Amino acid sequence: MTLDEFRATLLQPAAPKELPTGLRAMWEDGKGNWSGAHAIAQEIEDRTGSWIHAYLHRKEGDLANAGYWYRRAGKPAADDALEEEWGRIVSSLLGAGLPVLDDK
């Protein structure tokens, strides 16, 4: 799945069932459901979850908390547009070799 194909799934009323947890969090955020995305991110206990968590707190405007999560993710604090970081995270997750969706 490409980033553009992932974005196209945002037109659907529900997330594709086959999405791994990190992509599901980003899907929820892409739909405007910050709280749902945050709840999912809190359950991901690795650097990817920390990166998603950092992005969400940055989006919320809580930069101190975001900084903590960026450090846990081993990532520099982002300062570009939120949409650009969203795309970077999704692209990274899509490129991780995780099964995402069947084409059918």
C-alpha cells in the first residue's frame, strides 16, 4: 500500500480491519479522532508508538510532553507541518514490511 492509497482509505467510514496498530492510530488521527488515535498509541510500547505519541502531543500543542515522547522514540522533535510529519510516520509504517491490506 502506498501513502496515497492509505490516504484514500480515510474516505471510508471505518478503518480497514487489516491495519496494524500503528497505522490504525494514524488512520484515526487522519479522520480527526485525536482521542482514539491517542488511546491506540498509548498501547504501543515501542519506539514507533512513542513517535506516534509524540506527534499527537505536538498536534495537541503540548510541546513539553511531545518532547518527552520524541526522546523515547529516538527522534528529533519535529518542527515541520503536522501534515508532513503525519505522512512521514505513515510512510515509515508502510515501509516497515508489515502486512497492511490485501489488494482485494
